[in-house]
Amino acid sequence: MEERKIKVGITHGDINGIGYEVILKAFADPVMLELCTPVIYGSPKVAAYHRKAMDIQTNFSIVPSAAEAQDGRVNIVNCTADELKVELTRPSAEAGKAALDALERALQEYQEGYFDVLVTAPINKHTIQSDNFHFPGHTEYIEERVGEGQKALMILLKNDFRVALVTGHVPVSEISSQITKELIMEKLDIFHKSLKKDFGIDNPRIAVFSLNPHAGDKGLLGTEEQTVIIPAMQEMIANGVQCFGPYPADGFMGSGNYTYFDGILAMYHDQGLAPFKALAMDEGVNFTAGLPIVRTSPAHGTAYDIAGKGVASEDSFRQAVYVAIDVFRRRCMEAEINAHPLRRQYYEKRDDSDKLKLDTVED
């Protein structure tokens, strides 16, 4: 496979949060520019404001599009109005519009083939809402825009610790009604394929969480395990997916059993993300599996409480860039390996000889 610098599209997220701080800090390290060519979709003026406010020594070039991005430089594509008000620590409609403008431009240029992978800085899910954006978050919007009809799966990961969700941004009162056998099977299938294709695990082992405390205690605390989760798992096992459980989340995490699995499938948002962020917040990465696009983001949010103070850690953002690059390379390698498969060969047993026949077997 031809070695080249991977072009990373980066959306600036909420301009009143820590997005620009972690982006600029990450690329202050010149080693990052040896690894990839970053293209920030955002505002050069806002980037300069954040750089000066927090005394970050990161230079950048303004380019009309990612197609004109320069290797060895941080590139910025202007996607916003020239006069954009920054109000650090505060959500605003103006910041929400700037976040959406950058995201829309990035996805447009991705469809035109101008960059390879997408890393999104955190948004405010309320202020970004508009006539063009009526989604719970990045994942659902990206699925609709560039998913090509495929379904997305949110995976939070740090090294070999990976947590995926059956339901994402769903009110707690609606979780039980949304969890169906078909949905669990769909998510298990996407998770299994992603662990193989995106992370190079030949035969992944997936732990499945229960919905109810103590896995329902044989129906005493709920029946979803017997009526929905276990039947879904049994069917996926019959299809060759190694899944185990359902396990009560508290005992499973508290005992450290998560270290014995390649992935964990949680039933709802906080069930999976609360233990993940407790253990891996600083370098955690949000990866959107199941889609043609490789998209990651840092595991944290806008962090208004520390915006502008210069104390935000760039570790999670840096890891998001690393994961995006690794997954892209693995997909390219997989595509190259499978581009010209060998013909299937077999031994013809109809006569007394074991002569090797080189004819292709018709499936």
C-alpha cells in the first residue's frame, strides 16, 4: 500500500468551548504534522483569538478548501461569517450556527473526496439545532448525510477497552420500549464487523449488558433479558458472533471482567458511558462505526466550565486523530488485500486420484 500523509478534516465545534484549545494544543507538536495533514473547518479569526488568549504557539494557513491543503502545516478553511462573536464559557445561537456551518462544509468536501477522515470537536447539542439540524447529536446527522443507507454505532474506546450502545441519545423513560430483539441484533452485527474490519480482531468476544438490575433476577426485576436480550444473543451466536451475557453492569465492571472482552454492548447511554468515562475519560475516543466515513471525536464535551483558562487537556483529541488514522489505514489495507482474491481451489474426489484441480468453484 502506498504510504502517504492522511488528510484529516476537523470541525471546530462550539467556539465558546474548548474545541480550538485542544485542536491547537494537539498540533503544536510538530510530530503530529509528520503523521497527517490537518484541515480545520472553522474560522481563522476565531482560531487566532483562541491562540492569543491562551498563548498557544501553533501557526496555520488559510486555504479555500481541503483540496488546497499544504502538508506540514495546519490548514483552516473559513466556513463562517467574518464577524463572529466569541463568548467563552457561554452557549449561544451564534456559536451553534458556526458549529453547523463547519460541519456541513466538512461533509460536503468529504463527499467530494477532499480529505480522508473526519474528527469532530464537541458541539452544544441544543444550540446547534436548526431547520437543517434536528438530531440528538453528530452521529445521527452524519449517518443521514453520508451514511449511504448504512446504520451507525457509537463506540467509546481507549486502547482495548471498547463500549458500544444499543440506544444512544434517548430519554430514560423511552429506553425499554426502544430495545428490541431486532435492534440488539443489528448493533451486535455492526459491532462484530467493526471489531474485525476496523480493529483487526479475527474472532472478537463481545460482552452484553442486561437492561435490569441483577439481569432481571429471573423475571423478578424485569423480563427484557428473557424475552428480548437472550433471544437476540442466541440468534447472533448461531450466526457466528461470539457474544456473552447478559451481565449486570455493576458487578461486571466492578470485578474487572471487562478486561477479558474485546467489546461491551451496553443497553443505554449512561449504562455504558458512565463507567467508561470514569476509567478512560482523559484519553477516551468516540468512534462512529458502521459507516463508510471514518469519524472520531474526543470523549469529552464543550467543557464550558474551563473554556478560556488554558487548562484543557488535548490528550483525548490527539487520541481521536490517532484512532481515525489507524482505522483508515486498516480499511485501506483490507481493501488492498481483498482487491484480487485467489481462486478457490479444491481436490476432486470423483475418481481414485487426489489430483489438485485448479478450476474455480462456483458458489
